[in-house]
Amino acid sequence: MATQLAYKPRPGEVPTDPGVYRFRDAQGRVLYVGKAKNLRQRLSNYFAPLHTLHERTRRMVTTAASVEWTVVPTDVDSLQLEYQWIKEFDPPFNVRYRDDKSYPFMAITLGDEAPRVMVTRNRRIPGAKYFGPYPKIWAVHDTIDLMIKVFPIRTCSDSSYKRAMQTGRPCFPGQIGKCGGPCSHRVTIEEHRAIVNDFVAFMNGGDERFTRDLTARMKAAAAAMDYEQAAVLRDKLASIEAVLNKSALVLPEDVDADLFGIAEDELSAAVQHFVIRGGRVRGVSSTIIDKELDISGGDLVDQILQRVYGDAAAADVPRRVLVPVLPPDADDLEQWLRARRGRAVEIAVAHRGQRAELLRNATLNAQQALLRHKTRRTSDYAARTQALGDLQEALGMDEAPLRIECYDISHLQGTNVVGSMVVFEDGLPRKDQYRSFSIAETTDDTDSIHQVLTRRLAHLDRADEGEAAAPDVADGDAVVETEPKRRPRFAYPPQLLIVDGGRPQVEAAARALRESGHEEIALCGIAKRLEEIWLPDDDFPVILPRTSEALYLVQRLRDEAHRFAISHQRRRRKRDIRSVLSEVPGLGESRIKALLRHFGSVSALRGATVEQIVELPGIGPKLAETIHRHLQGEPAPSDGTGEEPDIPAEASTA
């Protein structure tokens, strides 16, 4: 592989000014758009020796055939130009956005002669003002039903409104009191527009002046003994309070902010956007982002804010934007947002108090959205079929891998080493066939992989010879006996073995396959840092597209094997901790629980002094001394008879 790119600019050719750059392929398609405060410094990062580049960056620059740049006067100008070009060219290597689901909005058609309020998922109605999105469509309808009691604006369709204005007969919603537009002949076009403006003002910030005004008018009507009017105003006030109660107060009433919770892995990110107006959550949306290049958290926030506010109206840009991490050009973004809003905008990180709690909630929702996104793709039959077909093609297999086994190793600083095997059939987990392996002695992870696969593959030969040998199981696990003539589930051969790791782990697994005589089984490894697929004897990894169903399937296998290995390792460590302490003379179950609860682990207890152990209620000086000596591996003191006490040999060391 060449170490340099043919289209690399000549030394000194790239200016040091701020600007925007574009990578194009041989057909002229824009592959990637980026901005820089110093174009020469930024582009030099892409033209470093290829072997030093991130794998996904290397794929982008080798796909490209040219690079061009445009110098701009200021950093803010580069921000604006970058956003415009991303919108125009939709480059495949920039982050790609897609809604996690289609949310309903409340829309007020301000561009109409008599604006109407409606529920829609269409965000392209000319001149419309949107509120939301709302997580449930019934929540939008409930809000509208309550609001039109206070602000009676039009709800009928355009055709009904046109027919009513031509015939002079109110529309059906107007006849039953559900539409307060001009077609009902209760208000004029101008009066209706004023009511619409009040509706929008209330929804924009939950303006408390409406509550105060209705309360004052209700009290005045009651004082004048106009009880019917007072009752009408009371019902309107109740409707306003119901709308306010539907959106809980999460921040002080004078706070208008947008808050973003982000959860990400190597290839994707989920964004949870909370719209807070008047201290209340007025809208929630979830977005999934596909990352083609490796970008930092700050750069991801930068691109999220550009997307959200790039086409936003001035009223939709809040006074404050709360994010989990500041983007590297936060000052430039604040200037850009200020130009769009017309007033100052602050980008800040929520560190403490109510804001931090709300950010944690948004981040939790983002994590769940990311998990749903990843599992949804592997639970669909069509997606599973495509994943297995793509995996077959990428690995050069003769048939689709209907049975896949994935292996992982877990340990705690080199101790309590265990291996895990998870099984997927037809793209779905078969948890009844998961297995755990206890590894007594090993040198490193590659040796552990070799041991685990050697032991696993031995069961294939035993099954072929008619043996009904049971598989390796964790200490203490029950072994289920099977009928002699029945082929054990553990003996079914997989079409594909996957190991968690890169080239060293794959080579160790390949050696186990050769030694066992099962080289017909396909093998690959997945390296977590770059999510690349390694094959035996290949110098370079296989890079699956970030949107590939095959990659999501392999990732899920790897994550499941990792989870299963850690779970077993923790269970075993817990048993080891209790076994060490249970060997101490005079230490019962209740005191063991108290010690572990107080110190947290045997390691912490082993580092404690006798005085610290005595501080625990129920532990006297003599017992504390015994515990300390036992954990330190010191011999027990003589009992005064000149003979050592009778303590089992295995209890003398930890």
C-alpha cells in the first residue's frame, strides 16, 4: 500500500487562513465537508502516512481523488459555509441523521388567512409555527382540546372553512363549539388573528400573564355577581392549569433552554433533545446519528447544534443551550446562534443541580434509544437475513453462517480468568446453549483463547466418535445428563467462530482450529477500537460499512459475549471471596457479610490493619488478629502447648 496520496497538495500550497474544505471522489461527488481555523494545519492531518490514520479516515482519503478549499474571512463564516455545503451535497462521510421515530407536532398555520391549529407530522407547511414534538399523538389532541377552550381558534380543515365562508353556514366543529374561527361568525378575521397570536405566545413560553388576567377577571365577575361569566372564566383557568401541569416544571420559570443528552459508540450516536420553555419541557425528540469518521464528543456536539439550529427561526433559538461537553469552537457557535436569534446565546455544560439531573435523564433516554436502534436491526427477519448474507460475502464463505459462536475472555488483573461462548442461530441468541469456561492457568488473552477453543472443539470429535461427554461448565454449575444416543447441543459445529480481539487473538484461534483438525470452520475477530474485522493470515482488516446489517450483528455477538463473560467472572469472584473468608476459624456467614459490606472486597480487607478490623461491631481483637494473619498468609501463633494449632493447609494462604 502506498504511504502517500497522489492528490496531496504541494508544500505551502494550502493557506493558513480559516476556511472550508471538500474531499471529492473520481466522479466529482463530495465525500466530506469540514471547516478549520487553519486550513494547512487541519488538512495536514489527513495527509499523514496512511498507516498512522484512523481506519475510517484512511478509507475516506483513499476513496477521494481530490481536495479543494475555500478561504473565508472569519471562523463564524466557515461555520455557516460548512453547514450550507453539508445541506447542499449531503456528503456520505459526514455524520448522517435520521429520526428514531416520526413524532407528531402541533402546528399553527400562520400563513393562512384564518390560521388553524392541527396535528401533523409534516414539518414543511409554509408559514406554519410548530410546537413539540410530542411523544404520543393523543397528548397533542388533549393539549389542543384544552387550549381551544381558552383560545378559541380554528380547527376545521381548509375545505370546510372555504365552504363555510362561501355558504355562510358554520362548519360542523363550529356548530358543536369545537371551532372558534371566522367561519363560526363569532369573530372577525382580525379578532381571530389576535386570538391566534395569544395562543402562540402562551405556547412559546407558558406566559403567566394569561393566568393572572383570567384570575383577575374571574374575581371581578364574581364580585359583580355575574356568576355565569365567572364560571366560564373559571373553566378557562382550569384548562390553562391543566396544560401547564401536563409539562412538569423542571427548571425555574424564567428559564428557556434546549438540553441535549447524547449516547454514542464507535459508529452511532443517539441524541435526546429536550425543549424547555418557561422552565417546562415543551417538546422531546430523539435522533439517531451514523458516524462515518472518528470524531470527538465536542465535534459531535458541534455538528448536532448546526443541524438543529441551521434552519431554525429566531424564536426557536433559546437563550441557553445545555450540552454534555463543550464543542471546540463554542465561541464561534455562540456568535452564529446570536446572529440567528438576534440576541445573546450561551452554550454551557450542566454540571450541578436541576440542570445536571435533567441532563442525566436525557442521557439515559439517549442510551435507551441507541440500544433500541441497535437491537431493532437484528430482531427484524429481513434485517437478519441481509446481515447473514452480507457477512457471508464479506468473509468469503460458501454459505451463510446460520450458527455463529462468539468467544470472549474476562479477568480481574490477571486473576479469576474465565471464557465465554455465546451462540446465535439464524441471527438470534440461543441462551440455552451459552457456555462458560474456567481457566486455571494462562499467560495472556491469546493463550486463554487458544485453551477455550481447544476445549470447545474437542467436543466435536467426541460427538463424532459417539461419546456423550458433557461440556466444560463453571464451578458449581449443574451438569444435565443427556440420553446416550442423543447428540449433545454442545456438539453441533458452527459455521463461523468470532473472537473478541484483533490479529493476535485471531491467530491464536486459528492455531486451535488447525491443531484440532477443524479448519473448515470460518473464523474472524472484531477489534473494538476501530470495529474492523480481522481474518486469519490477512495483513489488513475487512471494513464493513457503518450502516451494514452484518456489522450490527457482529457487534451484538461481541457485546453479548462480553456481557456473559463478565457476569460469570463476577459470580466466580464472589464465590472466591466468600471461600477465602469462610476458612477463617470463628468467622460465620453474618460476620462475612458484615466484613464485605464494610470493606467492599477482600483486597481492601487484606490491606486493613487489625485496628481497622476491630472497629467493625461484633469483631473482637482476637478474631481481628486471626482474620489479619489469615489474609496475610502468616502462620497462626502457638497455643502455648508447643504445638501448632490444627489448621488445614489450604486455609493458611489466601
